[in-house]
Amino acid sequence: MFAEKMVELGSKRSTIREIFEFGNKRAAQVGRENIFDFSLGNPNVPAPKSVSDTIVRLVKEEDAAALHGYTSAQGDAMVRNRIAKSLNEIHGTHFTGDNLYMTVGAAASLCVCFKALAQEGDEFIAFAPYFPEYKVFAEGVGAKFVVVPADPDSFQINFAAFEKQLTSKTKAVVVNSPNNPTGVVYSEETILKLVKLLKEKSQEYGHPIYLISDEPYREIVFDGVGVPYLTQYYDNTFVCYSYSKSLSMPGERIGYIVVPDEMEGAKEAYAAVCGAGRVLGYVCAPALFQRVASECAGQTSDVAVYQKNRDLLYHALVSMGYSCVKPEGAFYLFPRSLEPDAYAFCEKAKSLDLLLVPGDDFDCPGHVRIAYCVKTEMIERSLAAFEKLAAMYR
């Protein structure tokens, strides 16, 4: 009676959500203060005061019918122009509002791009470890999802494996930097090598291979690390952005897609994005938060809190014997599990009410994700549990 795949997807939550719900049940039994929940990438740093101030001012001063009414399908023109101006000031680009399509967060941005691009037989490539929903999004539009194995020593791109995965069927490559779940930022050297290969293969195959850059963590970087803005390196780049992390408002579901003028067939590409938004029902992103995003564009929550958490947790775990590539951004650690079976390792962690996510779900077995976007004092209280967990393997 119903689409079997949709029933399957809707009947089982992701492992991340399952662990989060387990934590809620345990909190009811033993108290929230006794649960060390590192499962969910939900920002704990408050939104900048300017966000709430802007909401209050708009609601008080703006015409309610206009503020809460429909905008153009691709987003309010004033909003898109303001955000384009902000991007130009930050990145030295030359976008206008006509290069932007407002979306219901980065997930919608990705789904729209996949739908805009996918034709029968197309393949989309992602680099492990990757956000698990990429596979759902790609297969949801009828494309084949191809995974490049990780380089666990650096979590930069494994180019030897990548080149073997590229074929004439490759339509697009998805990159996520700063990365969920590793926190790694792709270096400029990595990006230059990536775009050189894509240009060569595009020419060889006689059609463009697109880049889809998933950027919800762009501003969350540490130690002065820079994140290359990919439209400046590769013309055929779609940028998928969300304000969920930078402005700490994931529940408001607001983001955008950038389609640069330099893209091959840019007008058709933008039309395809609009058409995909129409088919998927993603027209007219939330009107109020379009305005809020445009007026707070370029601002961020207090990133220093995440750096403090990273430093505290990373140095503590390394001193206990855990092995981990030091993250340069986002708010995740991705250490090796202390046994090959990360699921078994996470079950042992559960016995200490320490909630971690196995790396298998990110297509990177033998690792676990630790989301440190939590209160610093919870990290401090959790260190004894991490030490007990490590002691089980000594």
C-alpha cells in the first residue's frame, strides 16, 4: 500500500537519534546530571543577542501580513541581496540576490541540489566519514551513492581511492568542511588537488562534474584556520549553507543555496534548483527567519566556547590513551574506539552513562563521534567516565 523504502526509513530512527532517545530515558531514571550525552550535534551556545533583538524588533515594527506572509518561491529579494552583499564582503565574491535560493536549512539545500542534478544512472560521491543522511538524500532522487574510504591518519581526502571511484557516471561530489564527524578542515592543498582532478575528469568525460559544498560549520573554526570558499576555486560549485550552527538556531530551519554565475549553464542550473524546490515542496523558506538571517548575516555565536570544549576534551582523552586527529573546526571529536567493534565499544560506554556514536554510521568503522557542543562543566564531569572506559582496555 505504501512505498516500502519510505516505511523503512520512517520506522527506524538514525543511530544518533536512537542514542539521544536512550539518553532521555536514562535521564528520567537517574537524573540528567548523571548522563554524559555526546550524541547530538545540537548547539548549546546561545544565539547572539542580535538574533532575539531582531526578532522582537521585526515583530513589533513590521506589518504582520508582510512579515508572516509568503515570499517569492526562491526567497525574498531584499533578503537574498543582503546575504549576497555579506558573502561578497567576507569572501571577495561578486554574488547578487539572483545567485541565491533560500531554503529550509542545509538538509533542504542538499536535497534540492541532488534533485536538480540527478538523472537516470547518475552517481554522487562522498568522502568517508560523512553525514549519514547524504546517502538517504542521494538515493531518494534515484541516484547511486558512492563512498570514498577515509584516510584515518589525517581525514583529508583519500585521493588514491577517489580517483578509482570517478567515472563518466559521476554527476557530483559532496564535500563537507569543517567536517561532521571529524572536525577536520580540508586544507587549501587538498582543495587545489581536488579541483584539478575534477577539471581533468570533466574534460575527459565531456561533461561537468559538480561540487556540492555542505557548509553549516563554516564559521566554527579554531586557531586561525581558514576554510577555502570553493566557488573561488571551482566554477561548478553549489554552496549549501545553514544558519543552524553559526547562529545557533537549528530549529528555525533557514539556509540557502549559492549558484555562481561562473557555473556552466548557470541560468539553467538556477532554474533546475527552483524546479527541484518546487517538486520537493521547499518553496518560500520561513519568511520571518529569512529576515532574521539577512539582518544577522556575518555574525556568529560565541565560537570560543567550542574551542574551550575541544581543548579540554581532546587533551584529556589523548592523555588517557585515546587516539584522535585534532579537529580544526565544527564541534566533534572522532577518536578511534579502543576495540575494532565501535558498536561494542559504545555499549561499554553506555554502561557508564557515556553516550557516544559509533563511526560505522559515518562509514568509518573503528571510530566514535563525540559531539562536544555541550556545557563545559558536563565535559569536566564526564572525564572520570572516559578514564574508567579506557581502563577497561588496559
